[in-house]
Amino acid sequence: MPIRTLIKSQPKANFTDIRPLGKDAKNMAADIHRYFNYTLGRDKYCKSAHYTYNALALAVRDRLMEGWKKTHYAYRGESPRQTFYLSMEFLMGRTLGNAMLNLGLEEPIHKALHKFGLDLEELAEVEHDAGLGNGGLGRLAACFIDSCATLQLPVIGYGLRYEYGMFRQRIDNGYQAEEPDHWLRAGNVWELERPELTVRVHFYGHTETYADHAHHRRLRWVETQDVLVVPYDIPVPGYRNDTVNTLRLWKTVATDEFDLNEFNAGDYAGSVAGKNSAENISMVLYPNDASECGKELRLRQQYVLASASLQDVVRKWVIRHGHGEDFTHFAEQNCFQLNDTHPSIAVAELMRILMDEHLLSWDAAWKITTSTMAYTNHTLLPEALEKWSVGLMRYLLPRLMEIIFEINARFLAEVAQNWPGDSERLARMSLIEEDGDQKVRMAYLAIVGSYSVNGVAELHSNLLKQGLFKDFYELWPDKFNNKTNGITPRRWLGGCNPKLAELITANIGDGWTHDLTELKKLAPLVDDAAFRERWRTVKRVNKQRLLETIHASFETVDAASGASARSSSGEWEDSGSLGLHLTVGVDAMFDVQVKRIHEYKRQLLNVLHVIHLYDRIKHGEIANWTPRLVLFGGKAAPGYAMAKKIIKLINNVAHIVNHDPATAGLLSVVFLPNYRVSAMEVIAAAADLSEQISTAGKEASGTGNMKFMMNGALTMGTLDGANIEILEEVGGDNFFLFGLTAQQVEKLRPHYDPRHIIADDDDFSRVMHLLESSYFNQFEPGIFDDIINVIKSPKDPWMTAADFPAYVQAQRHAAEAFLDVDRWTQMSILNCAASGKFSSDRTIAEYNRDIWKLTPVKPVGDQEI
């Protein structure tokens, strides 16, 4: 018998069958060893931790693959209703630690690495933070997809695979300097490229009419300049439940590598211009849109995200369901959640795909679109609601602009029917702003095209209905709802604060990892002196770790610049331009404000209080003093001049305060460079006081406030965003409240007189005297004049001066409370105990109950299909 016939006659094994991988230390060690030596080709002379980290990551990724396949099989087999979460940002942080935690691999990996004399903490530092987001919006998206997997909901995240993430921040003579964050320079072991699922996205060109097979008039987009968009999939594991969902990130590439004719003619740059232009779309996170070029690039990014994601979903629908062009049940099976206004172009794009590519009528396409789109708004700042010029839209996306005009015409007809003759309302609600150059109001497009519109905290949602979106709320009150944000307790307690997690589990069990409201069982333990002491011990360990992280951050930066941060005696000395010189230790209050630098978040109010504390020290007012470390961190947008001046002020104040012998042991100030997720994981566990001091009515929600609360920090806050709900949960005795309410802010605004407030308050007058006398900028005259003018301006929208006296008073209460060690510990425990509401599991469960209506799906093996 021929050999070929013999082979064919044998029973065939399933090529995709895989044996379960061992999760014990022995199996982990064997796989790490194999990957290091064979897959990565290293030998005994290799000293780079990079390869050891990659070997470890590959071993962990293999364990993720098992759940990933089982989850995929379950979704294919059951064809459940799914949600597709479209977000321009996914601030994932580091993957290794989260994967180990969710898979339950920490202990066996520690043992496996110990066998080789390797340190897990050292290897974990090799991983770069994934540069896929700017701040809270992206971190929220990361928490949400974690919770979706933990709740076993069929949700896929869609985003962009930025080559360069949020810039790396360096402080040069107190100023922010930006450096490229090429987080992918060493590759990303956690992603899988899927070139077979590449899609094509159109730009430019024009539209033309034609008659289809039924002689119906149709439109098509022609003579376009296209880019190819390649998906990269990242596994998102649930917490110890075998579910592994997918985050699909899109990378843009050119349709052709280069123009051969131009290359042969000697025009080397021109020959690859198309390739460079295409790849630039996903190259950098959020380009500066101060220029028209920047605006165009940002719109191109948003359209790539929307178009590629929607094409992907529609393609899967046609292939998997065998319905051809039958979209009758599409809306029953699919939901698109738009994370903020950025992906709102998806409304028009889905209409284009359904009408132009699948030949649905307008009415049929619109019914599907408005039954599948859901919109989350994340801002109360009108300037943050994106508007694109009609001219740019017509030039870049001509077919989409035609569709938006048609949506607007039909929508305004409905408005006119409800409010006949109300031309002002028509102008206010139009998707096209006519004041000056025509602009498309993208938030309005999202509202009109969605069946659900939600805010992210009770106050935020109410203010949307009363203010920004009042007209729309009056038209469609049932469309609006609230979903207060949350954070994943796995990363933000279990992962970032393992010692506290162990203490909690030892006393109340581990049910809190799945149901964070279980933390309420901690409340009775506030009266247990031994428990309070253990709680304090954990906090001291975390504070020491933070101090070491701060020192290491400055030492790393200074090593790069050639300066040394240590003296020969080992004491911390002036580190050149950064001026690190800390004199307080772990027993001081760690007073922390880390977040994006923005005027409405009021880092300025905080630094004014630092100046006030310094002024008191210089005047000898130090009886019953509370030692304090004030920690700032955050990045200012490169084009945001005032935010960058505030960073400079913080650093100048820190330099003066830290090097004045009078402050030794009493007050230290740090601006931590290059704040990021991995830094926050250390900071959240160590903070005593959480600064959430935005102008009331400006912060949509906030999630940093939740991370600090969950780790036992007390909140110093205004009645803004989720602070209100934190206060409701923990009670006024365990929260330091100050400042005007949102209603009081608006009432005061026409009569606001900051100069009068300053003159009437001796503390404030002394602070302003130091600022205005150039005490903190003796050799840099005039650099803080703009800040001084804003503080004293009656047109200051953030009303910093209005809240300063109340802020100082609340800070004095906090300082006094901190001196009572037992009472402070009780308040810390109660804050953690009351944080159950702020789990992203609860938030996602509410999204699912009210908006998505998905059925949880358990993973299955291929043999079960």
C-alpha cells in the first residue's frame, strides 16, 4: 500500500486539541526554562531580564490560551447577544501581574522562579505600561472589560494599537518636558496579530449615484484613498473562572508598500509616502489637535476605530449566521457601547455599511442603528464635546457627511413637530452648529443615534439632563440614565495591595473578590485593637514602598542625566534639577493628588495650601503639628500652557520647601515624574489623604477617588462627581468635605470677587504675598504672573479663591484627626468597608441589566460543541 494511502487511512487527530497545562510550580518552571532556552534562544551568558520576563510571560500566556479558546467556543456555539465596547483608550497598565492574579498563579510562579534564583518583582519591572490611554477614561475602560470577563458577559473591547502612547514625562528645571513613549519598542508578548481579519477603511474621494438590481437609487463612495487595518488581539481574563474575553486593537497599514514608479525615478521619500501616511494614523495616542493637521489625524483615528470595528462585527454576522443580507435580527444580537464622544462617528458609519454595502433602506438601517448604539458621556465641560468642521468632514469623509446631514434633517423635523415654531430650539438641537464655520456636534449625533445615554455619577447625570443635554432630555426622557463608575477590586486592591488583601481575607473571607459589598464585614473590626494595629502595619509597609519608589524614580532620571541622587553617606541629597530632598518618613500623613493636570481638577488649590503650611512653619506656628508629605503626579497636555505652569509652580514650591531647614521633619513636597498606572498601584496602597478637590459641577465622576477609598485613604473633597456618593456611603464623620456646591458655584459666578475674598482672609493674604513677591521664583521673574492673575480674576471659571478658606479649614481638621492614631485607623477601615458600591462589577451589572441585556456564558471545551 502506498505510504500516502496508508497515512490517509489512519484516524485523524483534532489538530486544535490541547492538553490542559499544569499550573503548579514544576510545570511553570519547565515551561519558563523551555521558552528561555529554545523559543528565545538564550544561553547561560544572557544576563538581560528582558528575556527572562518574556519566557515567564509566554508561560503565563499559554495558560490564558486555554480559557481563551474555551470562551471562543462557547460564543460560537451559543451565538449569544454580544456587546462591543468602542473606546479610543484602554489604559491597561501591566498585564503580567493581573494575569497571574486572575489565573491564581502567583504562588506557583514565585516557587518556580525561586528554583532559578529569580525575583518576580524585578522581572515585573521589565514590562512597559501599555500606552493606550491618557487617564481616567482609558483606565475605566480597562476596569470595565476586566469586570465583563469576571461576570462572564460576552463583551469584546475595540480600540487602537498606538505605537507610541501617552508621552513619557520628564521634569527639567521644574518644567514638564515630553519624550516619546515607544512602549512597543520591545514588542508585546501578550498580543496576537490576526492579519487574516484585516479590513479596508476609506478616506477622501466622492460619492456617486447608481441603480441597484431592483432599480432603486443608491449611493456609493468612490475614488477613495484606502488604508488597511490589521487587528491585534489581547486576552482579558476573568477572575478565576476560565473566561478570557478579547480586546481587539487596530493597527493601520498601507494598501501598497510603495510606489515602484516613483522609487525607480529616484523619489524615495515619495515612494513610501502612502505607507507612512497610513501607518501614522495609529502611530501616536491623541495627537495635539491645535493645528488643522492634528485635527484631521484625530478624526482619521476615530473613523478607523469605528469603521474597522463595525465592519468586523457585520462581517462576523454575515458569516456566522448564514443570513446573507438578512439583518432582521441583528439588533437583537448586537449592542455597541460608545465610550465617550470619540467613537460617535459609528452612528453614521453603521448607516453607511447597512445602506451602501448591504442595500438596506434608510428606515431599516436607522431602526437597526438606533436599536444597537448606546452612548456614555464622560464630561461636563462643553469644550470637551468634540465638534468637527463640516469642511473637514466633507473632504475626509464625504459619504459620512451626507448621511449626517440626512440624519439631522429628519431629526429636526421631529423636533419641529414637538415644538412648532421654536426656531431657537431647532438651532440649539441641530447636529450642525451654524455659528461661524459650520461644525458637526458629535455628542448630539451620539444622542440622536443611540437608544441609551448615560452619565457616570448621579450628579453628573443630573447635570447633563438639566444643562448640556436638557433639550434632548425633554424630547426623550426615557433614553437617559445613570451608571456610576467603578473600579476592579482585583487590580486595585488584590493586585496593588496584596498585604491588605491578605489581612482582609484572613478576617472576613475572600468573598469580596467577587462581591465587593462583602467589605462591609470589616466595619465591626474597627473596635478590635489588634486588627487596627495590623491595619496600620500594612499601611506603614506600603508607605515605605512608596518612598522607595519615589527615590528610585528620581534616581533613575538623574542617572540618565548624569546626576547622582545619593551622597557617599547614603543620605538623599539634592538631585540636580529635580531637587529631591525628603525629610519626613512613614509616620507622616501622605497627602496625595495624582491625576491629569487640569485647572478644573485644581492642583493649584492644593499647592496654595502647601504654601500656606510653609508660611505657618516660617512663622513658628508648629504646635501640635502633623508632619506631611504632599505628593503630586500627573501629566499636562503638551499644548496646555496653564497646566504646565502649574507643574512648574509645584516644583518650585517643592524645591524651596524641601531645602529650607525649618521644614525638616514637618513638611515635604514631591512632584513624581511620569505618573502612570504602575505608579498608581504603589501610590493608592500608601495614601492617607486623597485629594479630590475639583470645582463642584466640573468632574463627571472620577475613579482615583474610588481607588484611594478602597485602600483605606480618607477623602478631602468637594461635592463633585462620585465624591457625593462616596460621602453617602462612608458618612460625613469619615470624609473631609469643603467648598461650594455646583448650585452655589453658578449662583456666585455673576458676583464673584476673589480680591475681596483674599483681602478678608489673613491666611490667604499671606499666601498671595509670597507668590506675588516672587518668593518661589526669585531668579525667574514674572513666570507665575498668569497664575496670580487667574486666581484674582472674577472670570476664573474654577473659582479657586472662593474655596480656599474652606479648604484650609478642612485640612486643619484632617491634620488634627491624623494625630489621633486610633481614630484615623478606624476611619481608614470604615472607608475601605464602605467602598463596595464602587466595584466595576456593580457598574457592569447595571449596564447589563438596563442597557446591554446579555446572558452570561460559561466557557466550554471544543469536545462539548
